[in-house]
Amino acid sequence: MKSAAKLAVRQRVSVIGRPHPQRRVIDGLGLRGPGSSVIVENTPSFRGMIKKVLHLVTVEEVKS
């Protein structure tokens, strides 16, 4: 079975002063502050979460 690519998500901006839904999405992704990063599956649900906070994060596709 071929493994799917994953997404490396890095938070680059603080959530201070951001609306509560954006804070919840950052928490849901597992990010803990500027400079933190996580690797998530490349699924529609994660892509939708990333789209909501794209202005706060950087995203790269990584091979798994």
C-alpha cells in the first residue's frame, strides 16, 4: 500500500488578539505557540482546518 503524503504545519504568528474560533483551530492542530510545528495527515478535515488559519501558519508537504 502506498503511503500518503503528510503536511508539516508550523505556527508563525501568535493567537493573541485572534478570534476564539481561530484559537480553537490552532489548538486542534496541536500547535502550542509561534515556532511550534506538527505533522498531520493530508485529509480534507485537516486541510479545512489549515485553510481557516492559513494566515497564521506555514504549510509544507512531506513524504512519509
